[in-house]
Amino acid sequence: MLVWFSMLLILGVKEIYWNPIVFKAINPYYAFHLLMYYKEGFWILGAVFLCTTGAEALYSDLGHCGRKNIRVSWGMVKFALLANYFGQGAWLLNHTGKTLDGAKPFFALMPDWFLFPGIIIATSAAIVASQALISGTFTVVNEGMRLNFLPKGRVEYPTDFRGQIYIPSINWLLCAACIGVVLFFQKSANMEAAYGLAIIMTMMMTSILLNYYLYLKKYPKIFIYSVMSLLAIVEVSFLVANLSKFTEGGYVTLIIASLIFLMMWVWYEARKIKNALVEFVPLAKYSEVICDLSRDTTIPKYATHLIYLTSAYQETEVENKIIYSILQKQPKRADLYWLVHVDVIDEPYTLDYRVTQLVKDKIIHVRFKIGFRVEPHINLMFRQVVQERCIVVS
């Protein structure tokens, strides 16, 4: 990345040196004049907007690189990008009245002897930049699973930091999607519409979240209205300009987004239905009945140790279906009833447990605290708990 942005900076400065008049572009009068007095001026925003997308890609890695790292690197990144854009503008000014014949201003800035190394550097930068998409997708999907918006999947942790994750199923899904998009659009220029529409929608959603954050922090309403009005003017203008490219490929963005939203909505609603059917009851209400069942020799013994996994966070509660399983239809008599609850915590290698005898020698609650990098072999860990407590499991 250092080589890439240094190359952008040097190429831009080299061209600006021969035509510094390009700095007149800093004056906002020219942008206003273009938008107001030229018929096609407003729709140029759709193309100009792609210049802003680099910032979105950079900030998507905030959670992986850290806020200070972004702040330090942003100075050079911003300066290098602006210098290169000004350099391209200076090159175009030097060729006023000429046809480009398919020439790209970016590569035209490079000397002939540097063209091949420049293409290699640009390609390498594109490969590295894809990491922002991949790692960002892993993070978003992982949070979606934790919030019960997406189906559960296997998550691997390559290091001892929880922020660094790998989700094999998502990696293969991204691979298939990438191949599909390349085959569909065929040229990168054909992706501009879909990409631009996706970014502006992301920006608008980010602004809505910012508005909600400012509201929760109880900022002055005049401040909130001022910030949101400024953002709305800019973003709505870009949205309208990009909507003109809807039929050129922008519809692909909406189709993909709609499918993802539909999956999340279906999963969330199904989870709500499932949770509504899970009823927790106080264990103390049934503990005496369970003890009587355990001592009733007229009922055939179902097991010596009967173990249930429970999602109830409170030790004094249990799912109603567990009580139903023990007492209804075919009562399950056992010498010991175990309730096992598992908590996955943010520490990588923690493996701890707490045993609570809810009813002495009859009902025992075990809470496991497992680090996110520990393989949850509950059967082996439970056996260790029983052995350390000197209880024989048959």
C-alpha cells in the first residue's frame, strides 16, 4: 500500500508541475457553474462519485486496523489521491481538443518504461484492497450470526484476537459471487453503475445510523438537523445521479441486497417464532416432584445420570420442555439430573466451569465458560467435571 500510494503521489505531482493551473479546480465556483449551467452537468456526479469510494473502503477496515492507524495513514492517503486526481486533470488540460482514442488518463501519466511495473503495482493493490471486502464480510456475517439475523456457521479464529476471524462457507460464497459478477459484467467499466449505487446506499445507511447515534447521545437538535441536512443534500444528489444508471447494471445491486435482506428477515422472524415457543419456568416449582420421581422405585430407572443442555442464563430457571421431558408421558427416573449451560467468552483459551447443587445430590447445574478458540467438546469436558467431583458416570 505504501508503494501504491507513493506511486500515485509521484505520478500526480509530476504532471501538476507542467500544468499547475489545474489547482483552480479547488475553487467551488467551477463545480457550481458546471452543475447549474450545463445540461449534463448534474449527471456527471454519477461518474465523479466513484472518486469517493476509496474512503468507504478504507473505513470499512476500522475494526481490524484500529482508529489511530486509520487516522495516521489517512493524511498520506488523502494527499496522494488528490495529487493523482489533479495530475489526471492536468494531463487532460494538456490534451484539450484531442481525442483520447481509448487512452486512460491514469495510465497515461506513466512513462512508457514504467507502464508494465505500474500495471503490476495497480493489480497488486487491487488484490490487497480486496482484503477489506473479505475481512469486512467476515465481520458483518459474524455479527449477524451473533445477533440472530443470519444462520449459524463455523467460525475459525486464526490468532488469539477475536477480531481476526475466518468463515469458510462465506469465503466460498464470495468466490462464487466474484466469478458470477465477472462473467456477468465482463468489463470493469460495466460495473461502475452497480458499484456506485451500492456505495451511495451504504453512505445513506451510515448517515441514518449517525443520526440515531447523535439522537441517543442527546446532541442539540439544531446541530443534528444541520449535519443531517448537509449530508442529505450531498447524498441525495449522488443517489439521483446514480439512479440514472439503474438499467445499466445498478439493478444487480438491488437484487443482491434484496436477497440478503429477505434471508435475514425470514431468519429473524423464524427465530422470533421459535423463541416465543421457548418458555422458562422456575426450577424450584418442580424440584420436589423431581426428587420424589428419583426416589420412586416403582418407576423403571431411565438413567443413572440424566443430562440436559439448557439455554437459560439464570441457574434458577429451566426450559419448560425440559420439565415436560422429565415428568410427562414417560417419567424419566434418574439418580442425578444435570443441567449444563455453555457461555462462549471473549478470551481465547479460557476453560472454566462452576458447579452448583440446586438440590443436594439430585439436581446439579454446571456452567461452562469457554474461550472462543477452545473446541467445545462438551461431552469430554463434562466427563472431566464429573471425575473431578468423584461421581461415577455409568
